[in-house]
Amino acid sequence: MRATRRQALVAGAGAMLVAGPAAADAAPRRVVSLNACLDAILVHVADRRQIVALSHYAREPVGSTISEVAKTLPFTWETAEEVIALRPDLVLTSRHSALATRNALGRMNIQTELFSVPDSVAASLDQVREVARLVGRPARGQALIARIEAAIAAAAPSPGSAPLTALIYQPNGFAAGRGTLMDEMMTRAGFQNVAARYGLGKWGNVPVERLLADPPQVLLSGVPVRGSRTWADRVMRHPALKSLSGRMVQAQLEEKLLYCGGPVLIQTAAALARARRTALEALT
């Protein structure tokens, strides 16, 4: 019995030694990302040598949280010719990625993984976990998830604190409603998203007249790109809103914190917590 058990243990140890290098060899060596949000996850979980190219959006400092790192890595404009020439063995895409490129990659039998836009923190963490698994670095994914969860927990208000009513505009001018990732992040940071009381579903515009008649305590928006005037910026700058001084506080968050989940949520959580503290000081 003892000899048999010893033999089994030795055999099992040998299998583990074989599986380790084999698993590492099985990890993709040439990974391309065609989506800014997937770019942010990829640079956190993959080896640098695995990343063949990011999307061109990753280099934009206004919209990307990894712009400095992205400048040290190759990028594509998302054309099929560019991507195929890179000889990738894994391409990360989203439903916003060019359909023609996705179809071309499929015809070339290049492994392509399609991701949706996450509408919850749980869905966003699942994406981190999946990207890390795909590139053969699941432990890094779990470590990143732990950091995200810790940041969100740190941004939570004290137990028993009353939420501040709020409305948030994305840089594209649409207010985020129920069932969006930003809605959940607002809730976790101590805000009550009141988009529904203006008749919004997931997304929509709220006229200034509605804000004047029934203002939230906090009006949040993304900082507009220099030289541009978005719907959100027009609303935030509307002179009529001055009449709400003392009743409604305005605050802006960096645009790059409002688009993506994954590691971006670490900074988003902290920014929302700061906005809440600032609003509380202004309203008391």
C-alpha cells in the first residue's frame, strides 16, 4: 500500500512538472487588442512581450488611463490588413470593433475573443478574469480583481450615511441611468442615481428645464475635451443653473474615468468618493 501510494505521489508530481511548462507554452505569444477598455486590462495582466499591439485609442491621454504605457507599445488603426500582418494568435475585440476586421480575422482562423460592454461591477471583474485566463496569467487577474474590490470598498461611505441624490453625464452627453456600470459605481460611492425620475432608462438626455424644476444634490459630468462643447458641458455651464447655488453642487471627473471598467474602476471609485466629500462640504 505504501509503495503504491509513493508511486502515485511521484507520478502526480511528475505530471504537475510537465503541466507547468506546457501551460506556459500554451499561452498566446502574440496578443492584439482592438478596444480601449480591453487595452487597459491587457497591460495589467499580460507580459509585455505578449502584447503585439493595442488600439490607437490607448494613446489618447484624455480618454485613456494607460496612455503613457501605450506610447511604448505598438498600435493599430483596427484594419484587418494591419492586424493580420502582425501574425497574432489572439485578438481581443468588442462589439464596437470594426465588423469587417472581425470577419476577416474569422476567415483567417485567427483566434478572436468578443467582449461586451460590462453593465455591472461583477461583469467587469469577469472580463478581467477572462482576459487574464486567455493570456495565461490567471493569478494576475485575481490580484487585479482584489485591488479593484479594495478600491471600491474604500470609496464606500460610512455605514448609515444617507446617499446624495445625483445625476451623471458621460462625455458623450448622455446621462447614465439604471442598469449601467456607472450607476452601480455611483451607488457604491454613496450616491443615489436619480436618472429615472427624469424618465431615463439606461441612457438619455435631461433638459435643463427638468434640472431646474427638480435638481439633484450633485450634478456630475466628464471633463470635455479641450475646445469641444458637449451636451454635458453645455448643461453644466448653463447660466440658469446658478439659481441652484446652495441646493445643487456641480463636479467634474476626468473623462477617462467614465468609459471603462476593469482597472479603471480603481481611479473611478476614488474620484467619486472625492466628489461626494466635496459635495457634502458644499451642502452643509
